[in-house]
Amino acid sequence: MKVRLVVDGIEIPLNDFTQQIIGNVSAGMASSLRGVSQDWKNLRIMVERD
């Protein structure tokens, strides 16, 4: 699983452990939602502050 973190257009380097944590937590949350296929290929989460 490859995870990228981009903040205000700047890619933040992530080590393997951090990629694994972010990836597994995000995948688990998304997979538990109705309508999300268990064999998804790409997951994108965007967070914007007011």
C-alpha cells in the first residue's frame, strides 16, 4: 500500500510505518461504510479547514 500526504501542495515524506498506520486506519474506516467495495483500488480523503 502506497500512502502520500500532501499539505498545501507540499508532499510530506512518510516512512513505511507511518504509511502503514495511515493506510490501514483509512482503509478500515472506508471499508466499513455502506457502498464502498471491499476491492477498492484508490482512496482519496481531502480535509479543508475553514
